[in-house]
Amino acid sequence: MKGLLELIPPDWLEEVINLAAECTVVVNHKGTILYLNHAYCDFLKVSPDEAIGRPVQEIIENSRMQIVAKTGKAEVASIHPINGSEMIANRYPLYVKGQLVGAVGTVMFRNPQEWLDYSRKLQPLMDELNYYKNRYENELQSKYHFGDLIGESRKFIEAKHLAKRVSESHSAILLLGESGTGKELFAHAIHQTSGRKHLPFMRINCASIPEHLFESEIFGYEEGSFTGAKKGGKKGKFELANGGTIFLDEIGDLPLQMQSKLLRVLQEREIERIGGRGPIKIDVRVIAATHRRLETMVEEGSFRKDLYYRLNVIKIEIPPLRDRKEDILPVSTLLLRKLEGKFHHYGLKLSEEAAALLEEHDWPGNIRELENVLERAVNVLDGLTIFPEHMPLYLQSEENNGTRGVPSSSAKHFMGEPIRTLKESVCDAEKAAIIGALKMTGGNRAKAARLLGIGKTSLYDKCKLYSIEKM
């Protein structure tokens, strides 16, 4: 180190000190000033010749440098009244070869304005940091309780009671139900009622993670394990959820290769990062959910039987909205309260005609569709009451036809033939296209979905909607 300093000319060292700290003072063990840089001289309105060799308290008002030089105790970020203002100063004892020889002082901010200017630059960065910190923490917490699950129908109450009863268990839970029935809300409520509620709640949509990224996302990786790996590696979802609950949504869309890796995690209760040197023990409660018929997928060979039985320890079936008609209005009221806060439009209510319209619809999209319908109505609403005319056209056409999309004897006719609604015509065309694609691919739904240009999940949903069985 000594050799390196010898390479730097003395006048360079002084410039380095001037640049490194605006105001710097050095005193010996007695508190006599040995060095005062130009910035500090300008601030104090003294010359170096006037300051050097004199007691520091004579030059710097309210100085404590002489005290630090004797006690050897540092004073960091201290308020220092001087020249009618207050600056923030640091005072450090100076040790050479283990012996206290003096002290070094620096001024961080010469007045409150400098501190305010610095704070204004720093505050946006702190706000951004806190935003992402809170967002990260919120994403690992459950949001809903069983009180948020509204419904009085027998099937729904049975599902809710079973979910409550098994909340304290550590066994795996399989939630079954159509898209939009509230499977994720059930998972949130189960975690929130369990002994793990203060620990992470991690959500994974198995259908949304590309297969080539699945392993690194779920199990994590070590630094340098592949090109592009982050420095320091990365924890996987299971590791982040350790001690808490992991919710595997759309488990039926998990590729077969990944199913075997997930099965090992559930059996061994350990994961191994990509490029890792050994297994990592984990304690995670697994809740899986799907709208698929897993038993059928097991028979077809597209879902592992051993994984199915590992997940299907406790099965909870959530009924679709069409099977719980008595819950449509209570759920609508809850959704309207939610929309009131979103649109700052309070006192929303349904007219009797609109309520009857909602109760007559079959709701293939379940609660998600109901929420979208109500949100659409609020967007076009002038007052506070929702009428049928505020509803989407396909609901209004059902009311006009007197049936749920099926032409009646009162429907309009042309040349003796009934005129079908646009929705009915689109549905017929979709159904015909799906049946044609399935026949062309020998019943292979994955290939049929590619032919139709839609996802596998959408194809399964439409097959169920149109009652298209396996070809």
C-alpha cells in the first residue's frame, strides 16, 4: 500500500481529498489543526495559514474534534450548529499503528437546504424501493377469507365447510371446478385460516409458464448453471414458499415431463436447484386446482396416475354458478360493492328486471362472467340503478327470446324459417369447427387446438360448453 501512495504526487493527494469530501479537517491528539482543505476554508472564511497550527475550537464554532481526538469515539451524522445554521458532520478518531494520534472530520451537508436537496433526489428511489418491497410482500400473502366466499346453496355450503375443516391439515388439497368458479379464492381462504397464514402464499399458474422455463421457475438455479443465469443464482417458487402454502393453478395443463419432477418434490419434500450440489429440504402445503377432468386425463395417459393420487388427498368440488341460482343475486350485490370502490360510484343496485335477467342466464363463464357483465353495466350507467338495457346484447336477446339462446315459437321468422340470433349462429359455427378439427386429428385435442389457432385450455372449455365428448 505504501508503494502505491508513493506513486501519487502530494498535490494530487490534496486534490483527491478536496474531491472526496467537500469539507475536511485533520487535528492532532491535542486538537490542533494540522490540515483544513480549501472547501472548509471557504465555508469558514479563513485562509489555511490562519487555521493551521491553531486549536480547532478557535476556528470551527462548537467543534468537538478535540474531544474525539482524546476519547477515540467516533461521532457519525452529528448535528453541528455553525454560522447561524446547522450542518451534519462526521468525526472519526485517527489511529496509526494502533495508537490514537488525532481525528478526521468531514461535513456531509453544510446547511439544511443541502440535506433537503439530497433528500429530494433520494426520496423517489426510496419510494420505488418501498413500492416493490410492498408489492413483493403482498404477492406472497393471501388476500381472501372464508367470509369473502358468498353463497347459501347446499353444494356451495358443503364445499365451504369441507375447506374450513381441512384448513389446519398439512395434506394436499385438489380444488375442482369450472373456470371462474372461485378456486383461487378457496385456496386463499384455506391458507388464511391455517397455521401457515403468517408465512408465504405462493401462486403458480402451470399453464402460463413455458415448458423450457418451468424447472428454473419452480426449483430455482445456482449461479453460472446456464447462459444468462443471474449472479448469485435464484430461488425457485417452492423455496420461496417454504413454511407456507403453494397454489398450483391449472395443474391439468402441466407437461408430462414436469409432472414427474413435481411428483418427486411432493414425495421427497425436497427440491434441487438447476446446477445445485444437493437437495434442499422444504416444508410446503400444496393446493392444486383445475377445471379439467383429471380422471379422464389419467385414462388417456396425459396426466400421471401417481401424481393424481398424490394431489387428490382431499378433493373439494366447487359448483358452477348455474347450479346455485339462489346465489346469483347475493354474489351480484357483493360484486357491485367491489365495483363501487373501483368506479367511486356508490349506491349501485339492480332493477327487478335486471335481477331476473341475471337469474335466467346459465353463466358458462361463472362468477368471472358475472363480474364482467356488471362492470360493463356500470360503465354505461347514468344513474345508480342497473336496467336490462345496460346489459350486454346477448343477455338482452335471451330475455327477448324467452329462452336462453334457443329460438321459441314467438321468435321472428323469415320465409317460414326462424331467424337465429347472432350469438346462436356464432355458437353453431364454433361447435361445427371444433367437431371438424377433432375428426381431422382423430380426437387429438392438442392438435385440434393448433389447427383452430386457440389454446388447449380454450378448446377444453368450449368442448365442455358445447357438450362435445371425446371423438
